[in-house]
Amino acid sequence: MSRLGQHMNELSLFAAIVLLYIIFGLTADGFLSFYNQTNILRDAATIGIAAWAATLIIIAGEIDVSTGPMVAFISVVLAYLIQWGVPTVGAFVLAIVIGGLLGSIAGALRAYFDVPSFVATLGLWSALRGLSLYFTDALPVSIGRNDIVDMLDRPIFGLPPAAIIMMVLFAVFWFVSKRTAFGRSVFAVGGNAQAAFLSGINVRRIRVTIFVLAGMMAAISGMLLLARLGSGNATAASGLEFDVIAAVVVGGTALSGGRGSMLGTLLGVLVITLIGNGLILLGINAFIQEVVRGIIIVAAVLANIYAIKRGAAKKG
Amino acid sequence: MKHPIPKDRPVIARLEGCTKQYPGVLALDSADFELREGQVRALLGKNGAGKSTLIRLLTGAEEPDTGIVTIDDTPLSASGAQRAAEAYSHGVRVVYQELSLVPDMSVAENLFLGRWPGRGGMIDMQALHEEARHALDSLGLDIDPQQPVSILSPAERQLVEIARVLPGKPRMVILDEPTSSLADAEARKVLAAVDRISAAGIAVVYVSHRMNEIRQIADSVTVMRDGRIIETVDVEGADTQEIVRLMLGASGKEHDAVVPAQPGPEILRVDALSVQPKIADVGFSLRAGEVLGIAGLLGSGRTEILEAIMGVRPSSGGTVSVDGKPVSGRSFRKMKDLGFGFTPESRKDAGIVPLLGVDENTVVTDWSSVTRSGVLQAGLIAEATRRVIERLHVKTARTDSAISTLSGGNQQKVVIGRWVHAGSRVLLLDEPTRGVDVEAKAQIYQIVRELAAEGKAVLFVSSEIEELPLVCDRVLVLREGRIAEEMTAPDIHQDAIFAACLASDAA
């Protein structure tokens, strides 16, 4: 594939984003306002932070459907920790550790017990949602005034902190995926696990690590959720995992593993967020929004597959 | 051993003057072939001798460029997909080498896969089981048709595969190395089934290189070489040396024999290694600067030895010592750390990562040498890759070209090269020239010799016996799970290796 061909996917996504801006800019009142743009960024962060880790997971040929309940669970745990008087920074650190440990359960089930990751994370999905509902009786767990938590929702130079954290983490994941032995090993495992193993790559460790990372990212999303709502919430982030997977897949990462890019996922996150935001501003029926989103996701992936096939045909 | 079949039995299949040309290869050169009812004909020849092409003409999978294929007194006339259907309707059946059963369906369902008895989409289970029982009985098999294929042994699966060709009216059954993946004891069950088939008057074409099997079940042998049928002889009275000579041809001229290297210190020592069920009590030693070949038929356990050494496959006994010290609890990474590198038999399934570049496929064995403070250095990766590319003569446009765009031979060089990058001192190469063109083969031989000259120890497994004399300082011949013979350069000759591989009663 030519240099340009490799970035065909990113280019067409970029064009799609420009198109969405033009359409919504012309039709939806207030779409282009500064306030709405920061809203878009904040919404993007909710999907994006989890999507960076999910990109590595999907490149490795795995899947994670536990994102939503994991984020909600961590927000509940954090709220309790703060209620109990654990210093806020300590609670944050603890939350990330807990997220990593929860992720490691799914990772270990996959790597050491050969449980398909879909099943392992489906189990987590159900168990974590249930646990948080049980602890909270489905009621929000309020934390009252907390300067550090509040700071996470106060704009810095007009930008929501969530967006800044998202971009910083994007840079980290972009770097890890391109420039570290771990990141490249993820590609090798997803591209041909047998060959990776026979080259001496610790395939199991890679598999556990990507799920640990996903748990840690869910924890960070949980913190931001807590900051945004002012409470831990067992029912929040419902369906987030599907937005995350959709963003990664729309971004051109192959569900079969071995192929994908962080930049693609970033653009995919923007596409998903823009569509959601624009449809709301247009005042379209909430149920119909879901239908439109579904169609657009499938259409985007279909276009991508077609582009790849055409590229391959031209080469042959 | 069978006696020759009388010449008055009706002819089932006949090829007359059949020629088949593929781009760049004359696969079959005016071949004449005749098979009579109840005959069991063994088909012998090296890789590329034309056996598969002959079979494909018989089954109608291919049309000859010139010549006539007659099945059951009817010349095949259709072309394309219809031709195979035509041959099938005249009773031609093939048992394929790679198993084509659905593991989680029952034996009965597999026997009639897609042709289940019944009507209107409903399967008549009773009829299905009765017919399955009948097919299994006719081979004398004691297999419950209702159990799933997944719980059967490899031999039983092969037998189900054979039973599958019996429904309908088969006149000729072609078996392509049906016992190659089986241990000797298991292979006997398959041979018994073949006996029953031929006793029912069905003609059998049996591709195998196991001479003692051929002596047991075949009445005649057709030997092929370079796309030509060299001779068809009765098994009765045929001698193994003579058959080997027919297979190799008079051209037995060999290239410059390897000049035995000055052997360095012993690096690897294998004692009494056994791997159930194929390998029993194998021992050898490997020195620095030495290329040790392992020869043996398909399924003789060559791969198993390499995998057991590397800790990829559990061994059931024996010790592996490196630098004189036994290695306990072998794992792939442990062996890698001891300086071992392994290239697998299947380049596509287990060798390359197709979506990554040549560069990453090379440095994947050792990221640390191209990493500074945890960060991969593009410059170092390119440099390391270039070193490997130059040393192994890999033809690639760029160091970061996708490896899937390279030819098979160049891909293989990269797979070997990744261990050069890792600085391995022992290389275990499993079929490194499989699916590689002639020029690349010669280059790989040269690379292996160069690596040995630098002091690396190489274990070279190959099913292409003619290449062993070109590469190896020593050759071990594996037969029936043991080392049957050992040869040392310059006294390594392919006819001797062939004979040792084929027969337990050679010479």
C-alpha cells in the first residue's frame, strides 16, 4: 500500500467531519457556538478516553464490552471513598488501581484460561452494573463540595479539563502504539498471535496489559463523570461501551485484529460525538436519533471496507 | 503383499497421452496410465514429480491440454466444474489429506454432509443412522455413528473420511497420503480399511512414501519423476533400491558436497527424547558451526522434535542440555534466552505477521536493541533491518514494506533473519524452503552455510531430501519414531537417505 493509501481512511474520515460541520452548521442553530463546541469536546472525552485503550484491545484481536458499568462502578466507589474521608488525591489513585485490577480479571481470564474476551467482559459488564446498583440502591451517591473534584469540571482557558485530559492521553496512547515495543507487540499479537509467540513475544502479558489499561482509562472516565454529575451514579454511562466500539471501528480499526490507528479512533470519536450533538440540536426525536446513529455507523464501516477492497483490487 | 491383478479385469480408469502445462512448468508429460477393478496402485514420486496433477486429471479437477481421460469406458468430455461432477458420477472419489470433517457434528451427519437423507428440509434421522452404520460396517469399523467427530482419534477421523466416499457407487477411490499424520499403530487401521475397499472390487490409487505400507496393501507401483510416468512395476518382487533409483533417475549427480566444518564445542545435546505418540528415544548432539539435517517422511515426527526442544510441545521423556547443562522446564522464552531461534513449518500461519512491515517482522524478536529509554528508534530499526536484508539478500523495495508484498522466499529469509537480529546461536529451521522458488532455495542453502561458518549451530528439517546433501554436515534419518541412520559429509547421498526414509527392510 502506498503512503497515501495507508492514510486514505483518516483522510476520508476527516472529510466526513468537515461535511458534518457544514451540514450541522447550516441547519442546527447554535451548533457552531463556542459553548456547543466545548460541549462537543467534553462529550468526546467521555467516549475518547475509553476508546484509546479499546483501540489497543481491538487491534490485539480482543473486545471489551464492560466499559459503561466499569465507569459507573468506579464513580460510585470514588464517591464512597470521598464520603468516608479518604483524601481526594488518594481516592483517585485508589480508583485507578481498582480499575486496573478489574481489567486484569478480564485480561487474565482471556490470557490464562482462554475465556473469549467478549464473554469475560460481558461477565464484568453484568457484575459491575449489579454491584453498583446494589451498593447504591440505584440512588446517586453525593459527595458535596470538593475543591479538587470541582476543579475537574472547571474550564481552563475555556477548555473543559476532560477534553485536555483526553488529548494528553491521546498523545500518550498514540506514542505507545507507534513507538514502544509494547505497542508494536500489540499489533503483532493481533496480526498473527502464533507468529508473535514464536518470535518470543509474551503474548499473555500483552493480553493482560491491554485490559489493565482499559480498566485504568475507565477509572479516569469515572472520575470525570463524578466531577460532572457531582455524585457517583450506578446507572450512568449506560451503553458507553457501544459508542466506544463504534468509534474505534468507524476509525478504521479492524475487529479481526492487527490493523488500526489511534488517529483513526480520534476521528471516529469526533464523528460519533458530532452526530449525537447535531441530532440533538436539530431537535430530532430521541428514539429516531438512535436509528440514524446506527445507520451512520454501519454506513461508515461499509464505506471503509469498500475503500480497502478497491485499494486491494487496484494494487492487484 | 498382493499378487498382481489378472489382466482380464475391466479397466476403470485410463489416461492416454495426457499432457498438462502450467505457466513455467510441464506438470505432466504425455502420461499413460491404466487402472483395473480391484487393483491397489501405489503412486510414488518426489515433490513436484506430477502426482497431484495426475490425480487432478483423474478426478476431473483439471483438464489435460492434450490427451484423453477415460473413466469406466467413458471419456470425460465436460469442462470446468462440470468435469469433476462428471467424474464423480462415474464413481471417482477422493479422500483428502487435510481433514475436512465438521468436529462438532456426529459421525453420521459428517458421512452425508450436505446430502442428508430426508425430504422437505427435514432429515430422516433413522435412515441417516442406518446408512451410516452400513457404510461403517462395510469398512469393518466399530465407530458409533451418533458420537461427535471431535471425540474420535486422528486415525478414526481418517477412517470416517474414507467411509465418506463409500455411499453411492464408487468405482475408484484415491487416497493421498492418508497415514502421513498417523503413528504406525494407528496407520494399520487405515490400511485394513483400504484392504476392504479393494476387496469390494473398487480400484484404489494410494499415494504414500511408506514402503512397508505399499508392500502390505498395493499390488503395483507407478513411479513418477519430472512430470513423467517412469515405470509401473508389480510390488511382488520389486526391490526398494530399484524403486528409489526410478524415483531419483539416473541423474543422481549431486552438487558440490558440503565440506565438513571444523566442529566447535557442543551446544545442544538431546538424550532419549520422546514425544508421544510419534517420537521414541531420539538422541543427538549439535556443535557450533554445524548444520545437522533431519530427514524423514511426512509425519515421521520431525517437527515434533524441534517443537519439543523449544518447549512449545510437551515431551514425554528425555533431556535437552545446552552447553552441557540440562534445561528443565523448557519454555519458548527460556530457550530463546539461551540463544535458540525457531522458524516454523508454516510461514503463513505461524511465521509472518502479514500486516506489519519487513522491519517490524525482523526486530520483533528483540525490541530492546532498537529501543532507547523505552522508545523505539526508527533509525535503529531501519538500520537493524537493513543489516538483515543485506546479509540474507532479501529483495524488498523498502525496509518498511508490508511483508505480505514479498515473495515467499524473501518472506522466509526475513523469518530466518529475525533470529539473526536476535543474535541466536542455535537455529532450528523447520522446512525453511517449503513453497519457495528454486533461486530462493539456493540462496537459503547459501545463507545457512554462511551462518554455520560464523559459528552458529543449525538444525535443518526438510522433506525435500535432495537438498540435505547440499546444506548439511550431518544428516539424521528419522523412521518409526527413532533415528534409523546417521550420515556425515561428504558421504551424504540422497539415494541413501531416500532408502533409509522409505523402508525398514532397505538394502
